[in-house]
Amino acid sequence: WVTDSSDVIWWNDTPIKIDWPSDKVHTFKDPGFPYPISKGVTKNSRKRTIKSFVTHWDVCLNSMSCAKVLVKKNISVHFCIDNDGTIIQLHDINDACWHAGNRNVNHSSVGVEISNAYYPKYQSWYKRNGFGERPLITDATVHGKPMEEFMGFYPVQIDALKALYKSMHKACGIPYETPDGDSTVRSVTSGKYKGFVHHYNVVKNKIDCAGLDIKKIMEDLKNGK
């Protein structure tokens, strides 16, 4: 299902179509790809089985900053989504990236870091750099506890995430399912869960991505939206 006019992402050196604008998809195979690549990955010689997709926020101002932090910390993630909705693939989906803080999940998942500096004090940076004001999340809970106000994602970032979810569903067979609740889930931490999850579903001390309604995204995708 790859066509000459499609943009693609990569799994085991095989192109996978992604339904997103041609100027908004960049991968590690692009000539002159500007993003640094972390060495903190586990390479696989055979095509791996992918069960889940883990969604993170990067607590960085943009995806270039995120990529640099990943290199510095010797960790990794497959995708980033920048402030303008650009999807960046840093690693082949066949690589087990060190993104989830859980060995079982790392070996059976794909991960994305969505650009969001999180703290409202950075609103002025986003407005000054032409991205506009981010929505503020005021009623989120995680691990059963209310959170202080924080910045949410731009609508274009949510649309990019939907496009990425859709490609992962079609290519890897990840079902349009997500856990209930706002905390860790045993089937997720064991690496057995099949579906789309928050980082907080994997690790008890993580809060990303509180306020992101993955269940609503799943319903939209099931209904062709």
C-alpha cells in the first residue's frame, strides 16, 4: 500500500505509507537528515513483533532539542512530533528503542515523543516563535492524583499523532485499544498488552501523557475520522 506520491516511514527497511503531508514527514533515510541519532537502541536481525505504541511528551521546546537530549542520555525513541505537526522518524521500527523505562515494553513497542515543554511559563516562547498559545490543561489526574495546570498539545500535533497511530495499526496490527484509568497497568508493564498506551501506563513515576484522550482518538479512528 505504498504509492509513488505517498510519504513513508520505515520498518525493517520496508516502506510503510503514512497519510500526512509530504513536507511534514522526515526520516533517518532522508539525505541530509539533520537530527542526531542516539546509539542507545537494541538492533534486531529479524523482523520483530510489535504489540503496543507508547505515547510520551518530551518536555522540550522542539523536536531537535528532544533528539539532542536523547543522544546525551543514551536513550532513544522511534518518532518525534514537532510543534508544527512534523513527524520525524529517528530509528527504524525494527529497532527496540530505549524509551519506555521497561525492558519488556521496549522490546515489543514503538514510541513517540510529542514536543511540549509542559510548564505554562514557556507559553511566551511558543507565541514569540510563531506557534501560538498552547491549550492549558487544568483538570487532569495521573496515578489517582490531581495535577497542577500544564500545557497541552496543539491540534495539529493531535492530527499528526492520529496519522501515526493509523499507520501503526495498518502495518503492525496494533489494535485500536487503550487501557482505562490513569495509572500503570499490569498487562502493559509485562509487555503483553496490545494497543496504544500512555507512558504512565508503563511506569509508576511517569505522568505523560496526562490530559491526552487516547480513547477519543481510538473512537475517531474506528469511525474513519
